[in-house]
Amino acid sequence: MNKRLKKTFLTAALGGLIATSAAHGAPHGGDKGERGARFLEAYDANQDRAVSAEELEAGRSARLKEFDADADGKLSLKEFEALWLARMRERMVDAFQRLDADGDANVTASEFARPSDRRFMWIDRNADGQVTMNEMRAGRHARGERGRKGRCHSGGRGHAQ
Ligand SMILES: [Ca+2]
Ligand SMILES: [Ca+2]
Ligand SMILES: [Ca+2]
């Protein structure tokens, strides 16, 4: 319910390791909206909900510097691994927070089940308690119209022959 409290609690529970990713809630706008929000979160330094070329450059070099452990201006595989894992961790924590509906830093069986139950009900158009291949395909198309574009339209890219 209280989102701020929930984030605070979880941040404390995980020892503050995830402070940056927990500071802003990701909107539930599908993959695309999420990625956009993550991009803003990462680079929008002056918080005007827009990322300028300067902000992008500044954010990028700060990130590189942060993970360039030996400060040689480059990322070795090992250094990149640390960056990658940190990024994955942020996404993992986002996913955890989305599941943990009551924000007690534990995902119960029912919290764990909720998103897939919801998806199941949503896809099960004729509500017969079974999701068929056809319903899944139809669900994908419906999603495609609202979110990911192009996925469902074959030939949409106009390859020259
Ligand atoms: Ca900005
Ligand atoms: Ca380096
Ligand atoms: Ca919970």
C-alpha cells in the first residue's frame, strides 16, 4: 500500500545494497515503459524527465569510472562482469519488489502466484480454466498492439527482395 515505506523497508532489509534502484518505483507499463523508466532513472541527473546528450555522456562515463577498478579507462571482462551483475541485480530487485505486494521483503506463495494467475486469467478468454496455444497467440497479438510493436506483423520491416 505505502510504496515509499515498502521501498524503505526492503532497502533496509537488503542492507542498503540496492539504494539506487529502490529510490524510484518503476511504472508497470510493460517492458518498454520499464526500460524507458530505467533509462531516465539512470541518466536523468537534473530530474526533468528528459535525458540530454550531456546527461547521457556524463552518466555513461560515471558508470564506466565506477566499474573501472584499475582506473585504466577501460573495462576488462572482469570489470564488465561486475557492471553486468550490478545491473542484473537491480532488475532482480525490481522483479522482487513487484512480486512482494505487501512489502514485507518476503515473497509468499500467493504473492509468487499472483502475476502468473493474472496472466492466466487474462489469456484464458473463454474462461474455461485452460490456456490453449490459440489463446496464447491471441494474447500475444493483443499485447503487441499496445506495447511491443512489430512483433506480430510479418513482413513489417519491408525487406527488399
Ligand atoms: Ca534531464
Ligand atoms: Ca579497467
Ligand atoms: Ca510479501
